[in-house]
Amino acid sequence: MVAKSARYKVYAIRQDFIDGMSDSLVLATKLGLCATTVNKYRKEFRDIAGLYPDRLKDFKFRLPKTKYVKPVEPRYPELIGLLPSLMENATGLQVQLIPLWRDYRLVRPKGYSLQQFTIHYINWRRKTGACIYTHRRLREIQAADLQELQKWKNGSKTQWKRATVLLGSLNKRNVHEMAAQVEHNVRTVQRWIDHYKVYRLNGLLPKPKGVNDVIKARIEVTRNNLVKILHESPALHGINRTSWRLEDLATIYEKVYGQPIGAMTVSTHLKNLGFGFRKSREILTSPDPLFREKLDHIKNILANLGEKEKFFSVDEYGHFSVKIKGGHRFSQEPITIPQVQKSKGWLIVTAALELSTNQITHFYSQHKNTDEMIKLVEVLLTQYHDQTKIYFSWDAASWHASKKLYAKIEEINADPTSPQVELAPLPASAQFLNVIESVFSGLARAVIHNSDYESTDACAQAIDRHFAERNAYYLANPKKAGKLIWGQERTKPVFDEANNCRYHNLR
């Protein structure tokens, strides 16, 4: 708020202006002001009379205050355009202000004075971060080094720091600014630039520190001792555990060898040796002593299979109950199934896969026994009556190797009008070699998982349709067993020692 006395004086000057203006010195003396103040207000009232004549007698009306904007001199853009080239041409170790101003006045004789030049130059340098150390600045970087520095920018932290400094120096950045960015002092940053001028990139990265031969030998002894303890059972050292812990290893090491060692040091040594905590997992293996001989025999048969010969991989799928089944499927909500269900029945699928034509023959059984195997042999003999020889390959289940089955096969082979039958059994516990297992895996994934059939008949119809579509596909596209069908078979249906097939009944 303007004080009342001050407002009264302004009103008096305004009224005097309206009445015709008396002598400014007399009015100033009367109001206790200086003549300059009186003339300032009279100028404002003169402007109001010219711009707003109807508001002159409104004593509360004043001209709006406007911010003074200093006009841009044409010399300023010229100076800003000249400064980079002037600094580039500086020959001293560091850009000096007065020599720089003298170079400027040679180009612009009517330019700024030294005082004005100093103000504009300092403001420009702060805004642009221009480097004043001409002897530290990089003038050029080789093309190959530029490519490597671009990689360093995305490399380790040490590489990023060096790349930031070198590329910044090439772009004339301020040394202090770069030092703050990489969190080092100015001397270190300048040393990196100097090293690049002499040694290129090889002189920038720190050299790896060597390890004393005595220390190497001591580390080697420590690691060997740790491995010796690791190969022993913890129970031998009075620890009631079946596996080692880092803390226990450190304690026993100090007890046995009399040297203290920490658990983290033990962890580092074992990690460098390739040891780590790993979970054991079950793998499929065969204990059959004749594993290699049986496998080579099967491979030899397949390699020399004649046109009138067929090779069958035989097995049973099930039994499995017909009820709501779980499995993997696309869903937005969690999938749940009742834990306790009433079964609608059960099925056993007895099937044979012919490898040369990739055809499935199957039927449903009530039991897994020799009679069902004999039935399967008779079905296949009827279906492939025009063949000269039929091979059967199956696992070592008891009903697959019974005397009754062997007697039936001898009876069949004694008939000259019937195809000959030869058995090629798989090694014991080698279900992972049974080719038909991968077909069963595709069957389970396609029509058993996520199913809820009303009855065993509905489930059997789905299985029949699955095998019918599969057989039709390979009749239209003849290929030996070994190619995936519809992406449903987990592994290729071929004899392979690396196969790890297990069909999932979800009983």
C-alpha cells in the first residue's frame, strides 16, 4: 500500500497538471519533493491525457507498468558466432581472456569493450560448457577407435567412463563437467586424455593385477584340501548330516588342517572349481547287461528292413479311468478339478505302431496278459497277411516273454502260408526306447488331458478317431515313423538312446 501522505502528493501533482501546471520547482518545494519526481509524474499524466483522455480525472487510474526488455544488439549474435572459432585458434596451453578479446577486436574493431566482452564470454562458456584447456583437448580420434568407444559406452563402468571423457573431449566439453559426470577429479580425466594421445586405447584400461606365485600355490593347496573333505561323508567327521554345508566345511577344514577359513571363502573356492549345490533328478536307465547288443540288433533290423517286412513297436496304454482329467490349457481363470471323483469306467488300449508306414493298430483289452498279446499278433497277421516277415519289439513285461507266447509264435512260424514272426525285445527297463511311447504321449495330450467324457464308449470313440486321423494322414503323406504329427507327439517316434518318453495316464 502507498502511504496516505505519498498518495496525497501524487493527487496534488495530478490536480496541478489538470489545472494548467504551475512551476515545478515551486510545486516540489510545497510538497517536499524534488523537481525530478514532479516531472516524472507529469510525464505519466501527459501520457494518460494522450492515450486515455477520459481517464485523466480518475485519480485512481494509473498507466500499467511494463517490464523493460533490453533490445538485442547486433554485436551479440556476431560475438556468439565468433567465440567457438576464436577458442579453436587459441595457441596457449589454456584460453586466456585478454588475448581472446584482442583476437575478437581484430575481427570486429567496433565490437564490445573488454568489460562487456568478459560478461558475455563467461555466460556463453557456462551455458555451453566449453573447454578452456586447449592442450588437453583431443583434436581427432581414429575411426577404428571411435567404433570401439561406441561399444565401450555400453560396456563395463570403467569402459563407459573412458569413452565418456574421450568423446566429450572430442566434442570440446568442459573438463570439470566431465570429471563431475564420471565421479573423478580433473587430474584423472586429463591423464586419460593424455594417455590416449600417446598409447591410444591400450593405455586407458587398467591392467589386470598379477598374483604372487606363493599365493597361487597356497590357493591351490587350499582347494585341493577342500575337495578331499568334500569327497568324504560328513558323518566321518562327527556331523549328523548326509550332505555338506559351507559352514561345516569351514569348521572341519580348520579342525583338520589347522588353518582358519570362512564360509564365503569356501564358497568362492568351490565355485571356481565348478562345484555348486544342485538338485538330484531321476533319469531313465537300463540295467540290462545286454543293452548294447539288443539295441544294435534292433537298429540292424531297421537298417535292412525289406519291402515285404514290417516292424512293430508294441505296448499298452493304461489302464486309465474315465473321469475329469487335468492338464495344461489356455484359460483366464484357475482350473480346478474335484479331488474325489466317481470313475465312469476304465480302459486299456493295446496297440502296435508299424515303423515303415507309421500306421497304428489298436483294440481295447480287459487285462494285460499273454492272451492279449496273442490276440494282437493274430490281428496283425490277419491285417498284414501279404507280408513275408513281421518283427515285434516290446519291453520286458512278464506277459511279453511268457512260454505260452513263445509256443504260439513257434506254431505260427511252422505254417508256411503265414508270415514269419520274429521277436526283437527291448533291453530291460528301457521303455524310453519304445517308439510307441511317443505316440501315446501325443494321444494323452490330444484327447485324454482336460477331458470329461460321459462314458467309456465316448472316450473310446475319441481315441479311435485320433488314431484314424493319424493313420489317414500318413497314408496321404507316406513317411517312416520319425516325423511329428500335428505337433502332438512330444518326441520323434524313432529308436534313439537319448529319448526320454513316458506317457501320462493321469489315473
